[in-house]
Amino acid sequence: MRRQETGIMLWAEWQRIMPIPPPVWKNPASGWIPERARRGERKKERDKTAKIRRDTDRKDDGSAGMDTGGAARGRRRRSCMISREKLVIPTYEMEEAEKSPIFYDVRNHQGTRGNVYPIPMRDVFLEKKIDREYDSVRLENDYVRIVVLPELGGRIYEGYDKRADYHFVYKNHVIKPALIGLAGAWVSGGIEFNWPQHHRPTTYMPVDCRIERGEDGSETAWMGEYEPLFGMKCLIGVTIWPDRAYVTVRTRLYNPTNATQTFHWWANLAVAANESYQLKFPPDIDYITYHNKDAVSEFPVVKGEFARAEFGDGQDITWFRNIPSPASFFIFNSNYNFMGGYDHGQQCGTVHVADHHVSVGKKFFTWGSRAFGDAWHKNLTDEDGAYLEIMTGCYTDNQTDFAFLAPDETKVFEQTWYALTDMPDLKNAEKEGAVGFSLQDGELRASLNVTSEQPGARLWIVAKGKVLLEETVSLTPGTACVRTLAVPEGVEEKDISIQLTDREGETIIGYTWRPPFFADREKPEPRRPARKPEEIESPEELYLEGLHLEKYRHVTLRAEPYYLEGLRRDPGDSRCANAMGMLRMKQGRPREALSFFRTAVQRHLLRDPNPRDGELYFNLGWALEEIGDEEEAVRCYRKAAWNSGFKAAGLRQAAKAALRKGKWKEALSCLEEAFPNNAESPQISFLLSFVFRRLGRRENAELISSRMLSVDPLAYSLLAESWLLTGEEERLRSLCAVLGEREAAWRTLLSEYAEIGAWEDLLKLAAFAPPELLILLYQAYAAQKLDREQDTREFLRCAQASSLDRVFPYTDWDVRVLRCCRAGGLEARCDYLLGCLFYGRDSREEGIRLWQQAAEEGDLHQAHRCLALALMDEYGDLTGARCEMERAFRLEQAENAGKPQDGRYLLELLAVRKRCGEEPEKLLALLEQYPETVNRREDLAHQRLVLCNEAGHPEKTAEYLAARSFHPYEGGEGILIRAHMLAYVQLGRRAAAQGKLAEAVSCYETALTYPENYHEGRSEFPREAAVCYYMARAMEAMGENEKAREWDERAAACRTGLLDESDFYTGCALRRLGRNREAALLYREMLEGARKILREEDRLPYFGGFVSNLPGEHSVRIANHRKAHPALFYALTGLSRTDEAQREKELAKQWGAEIAWISIVEAEGKEFLS
């Protein structure tokens, strides 16, 4: 069903209920935009009112959902089916998600802040492959087969074109997770829907699902979620039609919160790649960029270094084979609606089509076509080989580009994919077809594809106004229409026009040359880094810079200093004051926010009591509501409703306030006014249905809920209202089938009823929810509101006995419930959970205070553990952190005696002791007490490797390296290889010192070899200069001077610019080659680079700065000192400034840097200076 049609139905029925004039539909973004096909037959279909028949409990037999009637009358009848099935897929198992909350302060994930709370991390592999059943939905017609997996983030798992016998969507025949997702596990293949940031936080988690059949024969799998990071709602409908050879995804993004949120949307299509695979960007693309737009290159030939890859004198990057290492390429803009790829070997491809005014993002990513990429492809599949990611962004053109979503706002859009056949030179594609052509040696070869049967179509090919071909053709999906003809001399590609129309004269697809996008525009420039607040001239620019950092979720820089500097210069600046207020509201600090909002409103009222924008009054009302001043809050909400932008949201909040007081008619009055402004807001429809039910107007309640469910079939509260209204068991089953056993989904539903004081309804619904701790507290809260003391005590008693594992509260209603339930022995538990909530929302001091209370009240190991990490990360209180972590570790062991140990606690105890300066030998002794735990967890196993190297036990490092499999995380490649190289360099040097040169050479050869169990391939920029340098010395000692020179030359070519030991040994090799000036220049550059780091010790590079993901290593300042002081040691040693180098060595030790390489360099004495 088209969204606009739904809106018409809603209005028709609404006018029958209440005689209000319907609005003029001026904003296409507020409703489903019908496909702008110019074919008369499809226009008639759009004007119909579609009725939906829903089947939520179909049998999983192959006939479910068959449509024997079809949509194309007068043609051969076609079928379309949908069924829910159990699909068995070989799967590499992972351990359950972490029991404890994880707080990443400055984690860089895909260029944005990678804080994962309140999502549990899942990053421990079991090395076990099993056959596992997945819930799947299969959609199929005569042309395509589509399979989706609601259990894995709602991704499309398979897209297969029957006519072409081609998987136009990469099908991975195994589920093989790797550490790429925001919360750890991620799998390749299919089409992943990435939102609200990259990679989708819930990509390895189940989502809501229902299936639906349209009267036109279409079949739709609806999938959705309330994402846990910000509380926004996503709904996607994966749809096929009986007579179409494409799959369309219709998306609705909705913001039910009171805060303006930000999101990006990237549909991540995977396609099988090989030497013959070519990307198909629109023909008007002339420039590309990288992540964050920090680099710009001409397109399609890229020269030099770009996107962290080297392209030499120039490579056509549309070919997979020409990209050696991992790289992402983004366009700036295009006037075309498509992007795709083509396998010249199979003569098939894939194309994506969407409105380019909304779907502005076009990107592709590859792991690269060399060893590094080969290793990653093996990490992600067993036998399906290499793939490319063809990503398309809606409301976003880059990663990390985000768009705004205001309170109660919905954004809607659709995207379509289908297979191409015999289309090697794609020039344009739309939903109904694609066209391509090439012109060589005076011969034109044109190819056309269609996505539906097109008998009697008309084809024109024109060059310079002269018709070269005009004929009637009949086309069918899966078979290309190819024409080859001679063209007049002097005709170029830009002179060619091709047009294909149906038998009624409506255009199916066409192409006419357009100039490159930037032909008449200035060349795009790379984005500049943010300036420091004190360097910015005006409060307006300070506000905009802060807004950018906040919107783009910068990893290390925060918006707050920019807003505060703006307010320092102009204390009444409404923009900065409003922005600061919103930051405080998101942190759960409404009293502080109130002051900022009042400042903002006061400035806006300077000359006019009626601002043009209702946002400031809305925000002020929200803050007032949170501190309990409801009367004043309603006054502000109603004033915000004077302006259309916040009319629906303001009236919605005012209606909720009235409902909490039982003022049904007042609430209805607000909702009557709000509905015309936002007829498809799920919250407004829910409130209307609720009020009608309470007023006894059952028909109206049923109408509103059923009509909204035709727009959003997964709206929790409307599914609940549907059952509460009728009591029908079938409707209850529908509700429970959607929410399943997911506690967070049920809590979202319960909070909607809590927000309007519907305590009886809340308890009715909660009876079907999983009896987990927070659900029980919601029930206790509701029972207390109803003065049911016995029920309250029973719910609290059950909550006291419930596990705290994976209980991660986050919402404002969680705050209210936890504060209210601090009684009857639950004080420590509630304080601990509130501490998690506030710490996770960047209210660090409040979080720490609550954890301290919880640790004192109940001696909870969870509270001691969180407190230890916070004291270490926030205050640098290592003594306090160690005391708390030791206590947490002992308590956790006692509580779980006889059970497998929680390796997270051991990892964090190790981190705290390491930060306290404990010697590597003692830290190794700690790990050796728990060998099973260390062997089970890769992070602990890797720490053991580091400690063995630091303690001078390379033989143990080599033994442990060979004993297990390792799995790199994206961005962490090379960390294991560095430990491997260090171990074998130490072993090689030891052998060389004993005169065992052959053994030394063997060690160095091993250092340059990447064993299979590492699951890593050689990078195009390897950090292997040290190994090459020592190999050269071994060759010298064996009298192989020519080979020694070759190894020195290889070392000299290994410069990485990372200011580490590899760059130092590059300088050593340069000196051996007599290139002393180059070596000195390299060391001086290292010296200046390290000093620059220390000059800005609290800042990382604006683009792509990283700190370790390990606990206790989240401090930017510590990370910078750990990098800078070893770099200074190497540079000063290379420049023969040994006294200064020694001072830097001591500082490196004080800051906790790994110094094994420093020790090696130091042990060599003056060797390097000769």
C-alpha cells in the first residue's frame, strides 16, 4: 500500500468521525510518494484505495501467500508468494553477549563515536561450526526469489534472479561473524540496512517481523525496531509484485522522542566480486571523496595515495582488480537515480534505483584484491569468495554524514534492486528498466533491460538529431534487447540518445548525455578539521561547529566547549543556550537544562512574544515536565503548537499530560488539533485510539488503530490497543508474535502506557512480557500507583531475586521507575542500574556517585567493577580503582563458584594492575592462574602475548601464537602481527648472538610469514622494516652482501609514517645504504611529529584518530603520551642524542608504554649510529 493512499483513507474516515477540513498535502516528505512512473496503467493503480489483508499466522508451507489472480489482467496469470520458514544455515557460534555494561568513551567505530551502551557487546568466538535454524521470510514470483532474516537485523539474505540464473545479491552460505559491527559481531552478504549509524548497532540481533499481502498481489515482509541507542523507530517493507522482476524496500524512520535526533541510512548491498567485476557509477560522476570527505580525487582514474591505498600513476578504480587494499569511495552528487555493478564474466550485474534527491549517497567498499583482502574474505565466508559492498545512502551522502529527525517526524523513502543481463556499459536505470551502450570504431552496441513484460514497445536510437533506429520490440525480464548498428562519422558518445516507450507511449527508460556534475561548478575541496573554540570568530560559527561535532558524533571532540564559548561571548545567544539545554536533557539533567532553555526563550522574546519557531518553547516544556512542573510545561507545549514545526509534538505532549490527570476530553481536543498536522504519527494515533476506547467510542478506536496499523504494521502500542479494545486472542497472539521475548521491546511498549498513567493497561500487558528485572520494576511501579501494596511487594520481591546480567536501562522512564523502586532491599540494585544509565548518557559524575552508593549499600560486584573503571578512566585514581576491581573480582568469583569464569572481570583486573605499573612477570602470573579463561577469550590471549614479549619470553609468545586461532577486528589489523614480528625478531637476535645464523634467518623468515590461524593478510603498508633490517644483518654476517643490500632496500621502502619502531629501522636501513641525509630527515620528521602530539596531548587527529578498545586505555592523553615518548626515543636515538633519548625512555615507562622494542634498540648500542 502506498503511504499517500493510506493518508487518503485516514482522512476519509476522520472526516466521518469529526468534521474537520483535511489539510493540503504540500510536503511530499510527510507521506509515501507514489512512484513517478508516467505510464497511464500504473497511474490508475495508484489512484485506487488499496485494502490490506494481513496474515500473521500462515502455515509455513510452500503455498502460503500464493496469488493465483495476479495483477496484470489480460496477460498470463502470474503468482507471487510469501512464507515464514525455518532456514538451516551453517553457523560459526559465538559466546553469549557480555553480561556487564561496556562504556566506550573515545572508541572510533567507522569514523563516529563507538559507545555501545545500552547494547551488550558480543565479541567472543567459540570456534565451533553448527547447523542452526533461523526464522526467515521467503518472497517469490516468476522472476525473483528473496529471503530475509529477521533474526540478523532484518537483512535481505538472498536475492536471486530466476531468468538470469544469477544471485544479484551476494548469498553467503555460512553465517561467519567477524568483529566489524558496533556491538562486535557482523556478517557479510545480502543487503544490510545500516542505521542510525554504521554498522547497524543491531545487525546481529533480532528485529520485529510481520508478513502482509496486498490486493494487487504484492507480498511484503515488514521488519522494524525501536533502536536502543536513541529510541528512534525504523520500519522497512521488503516487497515484490507478481509481474515485476525487482525487489523494493520501503522505509519509514520515525522519532517518538522529545529530542531532535540524528541518523544516517545506508543500504549495504553485497555482490560477488572477481577480476571481471566492474562498478557502475552514474556517467556524470567526475570527482569522488573518502570517509568524512577528508580527501578528493578525480574519477574514474585515481592517482597516487588515496583512501589509504596506493594507485601509482593511475588506476581505473571501477575495476575490483585495480584496488589493492581496503578502500571506500563516495560520490559528491549525481543527477541520476541509479548505481550498480557488473560481472563481465557472467554477463550479469546488479542495479539499485532510488530518487536521487533523497538517495544522495553512492559508495562502494572493498577489502582489496590482494592478500589482505583475501584474508578478510576468508574470515567472512567459507566458500563464497570475494565480495564488494555497493552502498546507497538516503538523507546522507557520506560516512559520517547524518541527517536530523525532529520529534514526531517521519521520513519515508524507497529503494529498488534488480538484476542486469548483457549490460556491460550501463548508462541509466530506473525502476522499469535499464539502458547501456558503447561506441567503438564507428559501431554502436546498445542494450536494454526491462523489469516487466513489455510487448509492442517502441525503441528509438538517435545521434545528433538523426534517427538511427526506430522499431517495435517486445521485451521480457531476464533477456536483454541488444542492437548493433553503424553510426555516422564524427558521432561521439555524448551525441547518442536512446528512448524506450511502452505500447501506450509512456517512457520506460531513456538516456541523453549530461555533462559531468562539476563541469560548471567549483572543484570540491576536502573538509577541514574543526578549529579550537578560541580560534573561532563568532558565536554563530561556534554554534555551527559544535552542532557539526554533535551531529556527526565525533569520536574525541565534544560540542559542549563550543557552545559554552559562544555563551561566554554572548550569554544570551539562543542557539548555543538551546543546544546546551538539549545536551543536558540527553544527559538526564533537566534542572540544568531548564536554565539554558529559559535563556534561549528570553532572547527570542526580546522584541516579539510570538517566536516564529516553536522548538524553544517545546524544549522548555520538556524540561519543566521532567522536574514535575506539569502545569507550566503544558503552557509551553501549547505555545510551541502555535507553529507548524512543533504543533503535533507539542499537542501530543499536552494530550499526555491531560491523560495522566484523567482529562479525556481535554486530551481529545489536543489530539483533534494535532491529527491534521501529522495524520500518520504512530503516537498520536495510539493516543487517539486510547482516548476513544476510554470514552466508549469503540468504532472510532478500532478505525484509528486499524488504519495506522495499515501504515505501520509493527506499531507496538496500536497492536496492544487492538487487543485491549476487543480482547480477541488472535490479536494478542499478533502482539506477542511481534514482541517475542525481547525485554527491551516490551519495555518500550510499557513505557508508552506509563507515560499516560494507564496503569491497569500496563499491568495487563506486562503479564505477557518476559519476567525480567526491569519489567518487574515497571509492574511494581504501576501497582504502587494503583495502591496495590501486596502486588507491589511481590513484584519487588521477584525483582530482588532477578539477575543483573545484561540489564542496561537507558530511557527517561527507566529513571523514574528505578528511583521509585529504591525500597525493600532494592536500593543497591536500583542505584547500580541508575549509575549505568547516567554514566552511559555522559553524566559521569552522577553515575560514579550512584555506583559508590550501590557499592556501600549492597556490596554488589557489578557496582565495584563499574566504579573501578570509572575511577581509572575519569579521575586517574589508580589506587581506588585497584581496590574496587580487586573487590569486584573476588565477589564475582564467589558468586559464580563452579561456573565458567567471567573473563571480562579478569581482563579488567589485568588492565587496572597494568595501569598501576605492575611488572609484566606478575601480570603473567595472574593470567597463568586462569588458563581456561585466557584461552577462551581472544582479548586475554592477546594480552598474554604482549606480556610475554615485554617480559622477554619470546619462545612463550611463539608457543601461544601457534596454539589457537585469532580474529582481528576491523581497524585492529596488524596488532597481532606486530606481536608476532617482535617475538621472532627477539628469537632471531638471540640465535644470531649465539652464532646460529641459519636459525636466525629462519626466525626472520617466520616473522614475515602470516600463519593461517592469524586470519590476517599482508597489508600493502606493512610495518616490517625491523625484520628486514635484521635479515640484512644476518646476510652480512653470512657474507651475502648483495642479499643484505636487497633486504636493506626493502627495509628502506617500509616507511609507514606511524612514528614507531618500523620507521626507526627504515632510517637505520637508509644509513646502511649510504642515504644519511634521508635518514636524518626521517628522524627529524619523527621528532616533530611526536612533539606535535605532545603539544596537543588532549586531542587526536580530527580524521581517523584511534585509541585502544581495551579497558583502562580510553584516555586520549595517555594514548598520546604512550605514542609520543617511544617515538621521541627512536628519533633522538637516530639523531645520536642519546641522553635525551634516555629521558624519553623513562617517560615512556612512566606512561605505561610497551617498551620491548625500545629495549632492543637500546641493547644494540651504537650499532645504529655507525
